[in-house]
Amino acid sequence: MKKVRGIYIKNSAEIALMREANRIVSVVLDALGEAVAPGVPTMRFEEIAQDMCRQFGVQPAFQGYGGFPYALCCSVNEEVVHGFPSRERILREGDVVSFDMGVVYERFYGDSARTFAVGTVSDAARDLLDATRESLHRGIAQAQPGNNLYDVSRAVQEFVEARGYSVVRRFVGHGIGRKLHEKPEVPNFVPSGMAGPVLKPGMVLAIEPMVCAGTCEVEILEDKWTAVTKDRKLSAHFEHTVAVTHEGPVVLSVS
Ligand code: MG
Ligand code: MG
């Protein structure tokens, strides 16, 4: 595979495989969203994700990645990312729950995330989810050939901060392909003093704003994985895998 500044350029056949990997992720996320309700233990979503991976004949991408124990990252309320599914954690009315899912199909990775409301949530929680989803779409719109990568970052950051929220610095989006995490890093903020790469057709990016109601500072719990907001205020996470093409950005992680 060709590389530009260390970033793999995928051909159309490779992008077609990535489209299928990501379509499967999207179908899993659809099913997880359907199952969200008060009273459901979060381990139930892990079971659904595992079952669906078996049915599709794909490997869960996260299980075993760096030692992560589950197929699904399941993060509730103040948990930002990398939460563990649990039999003890029961969803309650008013919670928000983020699912981050990845699979490997024909050696290519899919990666996408969505945050769902559990039953009726506060206006503040609803607004945070809406703003985070919209910031992702603002970022995706900038994933154009000839744009700078940080045009994506800037679009996310400016939208989020204008709404009075903050973007997480500690975790970022990424290139994706035959590896889950490839170059380049895709920050949700504009790094100071750095020139980002120019986007070219064939680059594939996982764009994934992690947005907090309060501080953007996070800390890691004793399980060594679960990232929570330092002030324990709500956080939301939406992610799409997006191909940069001659025709503009193409979202691959759709059903
Ligand atoms: Mg992800
Ligand atoms: Mg990702």
C-alpha cells in the first residue's frame, strides 16, 4: 500500500473492504441502540456484540487489543471511553451510554461509536449528545482532499466550544486500515505549533469527538482502562470511519 507522510493511501478495492467492515460495525451499533433501556445490565450489550460478530463471521477488534478484555467499550455518564461492560452496572432512566465498537473483516478494521440516551434524559444531557454528534458531522465535512487535517480538528473544536463544552485532549481519532490505529492522529483540537498533513484521496480516518459538559480533564479508574471526567460531569462520544475521496468525504460506518 502506498504511503504519503507515513499515511497509508487505500485503493478503491481496499476502501470497499473497509466499507463492509464498517457497515457491520454500524449494524451492531443499531442493534445495541435498540436494546438500550432502563434496567438493562451493560454486559447485555457485550453479549449482543459478541453474538453479532459470530453471525457476521468477523473478529471483534478491541478484545485483546492492548489487553482490553471485551468486544465492546461501554461507557456510562461520566465515563468518557474504554468502559467495561458489567453485570452489576444496570442502566437507569436518564443515563447516557456510549458504545464504541470495532471489527476486523478481511484484514481491514471498522471502528465507530455512538452515545445513546436511556429513556428520558435531562435537556442538558440531550444537548450534549446533539452537540457532540453535530461536531462530528462538522469535522467530517472538512475531510476533503486538499484540506489540512487540522481543518477537521478545528471544525470539531470550534463547534464544541461555541456550545460551551470541552473536547478531550488525552484521546484522539486516528487513521485506520489494516491496523486499528494508523497514522495520522486526528485530534479534536488544533495542536499548537504543528503543521498537519494535507488530506489526499485514499486516506481513511476515524474521526471521534469526545466531548465533556465540564472539564476536558480525564482520569483513569483502577481497572486501568475506564476514562472518566475529572469533575464526574457527563461526556459523550461519536465516531465515524471516513474515507477521503475525489468526490469528498464518504462515511463508511453506515448501515
Ligand atoms: Mg472507536
Ligand atoms: Mg477509534
